[in-house]
Amino acid sequence: MAHASELIADDIESYLREHEQKDLLRFITCGSVDDGKSTLIGRLLHDSKMIFDDQLAAITQASKKSGTTGEEVDLALLVDGLQSEREQGITIDVAYRFFSTDKRKFIIADTPGHEQYTRNMATGASTAGLAVILIDARYGVQTQTRRHSFIADLLGIRHLLIAVNKMDLVDYSQARFEEIVAEYRNFAEQLGADDIRFVPLSALKGDNVVNRSEAMPWYQGPALLELLETVEVRHDQNLTDLRLPVQYVNRPNLDFRGYAGTLEAGILRPGQAIKVLPSGKTSTVERIVTYDGDLDAAWPGQAITVTLADEIDISRGDWIVAADAEVAEASAFDADIVWMNEQALEPGRQVDIRLAGRSVAGQVETIHHQVDVNTLERHPAERLELNAIARCRVALNGEVPLDAYDRSPGTGSFIVIDRLSNVTVGAGMIRGAAEAEGATPGEVDWAGFEVELNALVRKYFPHWEAKDISKLIDR
């Protein structure tokens, strides 16, 4: 549903042009169980007048049967639409909602808080630019709060908005809010996010969601929606390194051959010199074709079809990059893997790795270390259970072009597929090409060194905190 603008009635074409020019923010709501994620989204849509009358009537009726808010309308039912979700009062699957304001368009992903659905949370976070992490003011930072924060950090989300919810249940206490802020900041010292903001709110009552709350005069900051409208995410995109993984070769007739895909990074223009990987063949861009006509320039996130000046053998899974780009190619890499299957990951098990449109047979060869989501400490592991997160070495049956995830998420991420059931069992973020086996003397296994150092410090200096150990390792 779009923002209700007067231009809709007066000049629909002007309204559509204005709407097209707004930037888009994708964000997720996450956190522990019953922190109020679905209710927050419902309140956000309701108070910003993004709900149709028939939708409001439907959830009002459903609240009498499945609601958890007493006599009040249960706004969580706007996104918790599955029967099992309403019966249990929980979120199971990821629910997406679109809305817009005068300043920006949004796509929200409401993700589950239960540990067993962590894989669904990771799926929702994979395309988000910001995470709204909810914390119940009564309970503070929980295990799932840390887990979801760490996964958001692994997935490269640099904007974390910490919403301390249910402030009405702690009498809108400023002291309680500041206590939770201090607790989370202490944990977040070990995260890479450089933009963390805090807002106290009550999703049920509507305090500080769309409008400022009169119940918390001590909070002088903006409401949640104002933060979402103003956070700067445009600079998060990589506009330097051209990356276009080919998803489909479009050949409708003898006179047209195009290479279709989503531009993951960089800016592409007609006349630009390019190179195809892994073949290394070069050419220039002739046209950038879309359903709405040719483009003068393509930007990250756009689905395009490219025609080239020369006939080159290009297949699904090949990359189109800048002609002078230096891209590593390797048959093994180190990656952070989130394991998503009930059957534990055993090193050496044959799997399929799907990376930027290319499917390659391989295996998780070594588990360097597993991460404890409560303390972010690293410890050795022989296998990975469901929802475990670990740094691993992945070996493939052939060489492929590689990007580090923090440089280009679209080409630096992959999924692990079971070869027998064809089920997705894991998701990973590439950190770099692995050192070749039989490395020359003098090279250091830093991952193993960190695990061993961590264990030694814990043994001989048990009073040290995790952040002190992390600082020592960084040095």
C-alpha cells in the first residue's frame, strides 16, 4: 500500500513519478520470543494509516478468536497470517510487508524469534539494509537477541536500531531503558556495526512508534518511523567493483543474444569495457535492456539484460566484471556458515555449493572454530548442530571466481545444498580464499591460533571478560 498523497487525486502521473524516485529501505524486525516484533509492524502500519478498512475489520474480528491483547485489536495478526501462528501466538515464517511515506519506501521482513526458526531469520536478513532488534524491557538482552544481532552483523547489516519494547510494563522507566542500553552496548563492542541507535517504545500502546510519546518526556530522540525515514543507507552499496553474475542467456531470435542477471555491485554503462570470468574473454557493453526500455546506466539491485559488441561463449554462473578487475579465483575458501538442518554438519560430507548462479560440488573440509552467540567467543568444534555458526574451510571440485562478502554480498554469499534431498542445509558468507594446502613454513593458522589463545587465557585468567580477550587477540 502506498502513502496517501493528495497527488493521487489531482495528478496521478506526477504522483507515480514522485513515488518512483523515492529510495527503498529493506529492513527486518528480529529479537527474542514474544518481544513484540509482529505487533510493532502492525502498529507501524496502523498509525501511519497504511491499513485498508477491510484489513482492519478482518483483524478486529480475528482478534476475538486468536488475539493475545485482551479487548484491544491484536495488530500482530496483520503479519502472523498462518493458522499455526495464530493458534500458538508466535511467528514461524518470514512475512513481508510493503508501505511508503512521503520520504521513503519500505519493505519489512517480520522474522521469527524462536531458536528453531533461526534459519528463517537469516533468510529475511540476507536482503536487509537495517535491522530493528526488539528487546522486552522486562527481561533485557536475551540469548536470541545476541544470536540475531550476531547473524545480522555476519550478513553485513551495518545499521542496528534497538527498540526497547513494552516500556508500558515497566512504568516507562528511564533507569530501566538506560540499563538495557548499557547491557547491549557492552555486547555490541564485539560487533562490526558502526551505526547503533536506541529508542524506548510500546508497540501495543503506540508510544514512540510513529508519534513521539508523552509518557516518556525524558526521551528527546526521534520516534521509530522518523529514524527509519532518515537513516542513510545509500552509501552502503558497492559502486566501485562491477559484478554481474549471469543467471540466464536470453536468445529469443537469431538477432538477439542477451545475458540476464541482477547487478550486484558497481555501475554499468553502454560502451564500458568488460571481462567475463572464468574465461577471461573481453568485450564492450552494447546495450542495457529492460522491460521498460534501454538504460543509460544500471545500478546495484537492478535486473537487466546486457548485450555485448562481440560474440562470446557465456553461460549461467559466469561473471561480467570490469575489464581491468583483479578477481581472485580459487577452489577453496574460508567462510562463516550458519547451519540450518537438523542433521549435523560433519566435515568431509559431499554437498553442492550454489554461489552467484553457479552450482559446484564440494565439501566443508574443516571447521576452524564455532562461535558462542552469548559471548561471541570462539571454540573448537568437530560438527555443527542446527543453528550453529562457525568459521569453516570449504573445498570445491573446481576453481571459481571469489569475492569477500563484506566487499560484495551478492557474489560473496552462498548456500549449501544436500545432494540427496536437494534441501538447503546451510548459508555462508565468504571471508577470503583459503591458503593452499602444504603452505610454506612460517605461515600462521590465525583461526587455530585464536582458538588456542582463547582457551589458554580462559584457563589461566578466568576473571578476564570476553571483550578483554577479544582485544588481546586483535593485537
